[in-house]
Amino acid sequence: MNADGLTYQNQGATAQAGWSYDYGKGRVAYLSPGHMLSDLWHPSVIRLQQNALRWVMRQK
């Protein structure tokens, strides 16, 4: 739920979105964690960003 208590089709306003793709010899990752700055500071989102960066750079 968001600050107003609203949800989108009972799925909640906190649903995460993103994708990753092998593109030729490279990789692309897109993350869309939310609309508020506080969404980017959530520990799970930070971890997701770190994992995506490691995947794009082919690091363990």
C-alpha cells in the first residue's frame, strides 16, 4: 500500500519491476524499484542493484 492506502488491482503499490538481457557480447539490466527516493534506500533494492551490477559485469 502507498501512503494513501491505495493499491493497484489488489497487488499493492510496492511491486518491483525489472528485466535483464544478454545483448551480443554484453548484458543489460533494467530496474524500476519505485517512485520515491525511500524506495531506492530499501536494503532489498540496494542488494538487487548490487547483484544486477555484478551480473552485468560478469563478476561473482
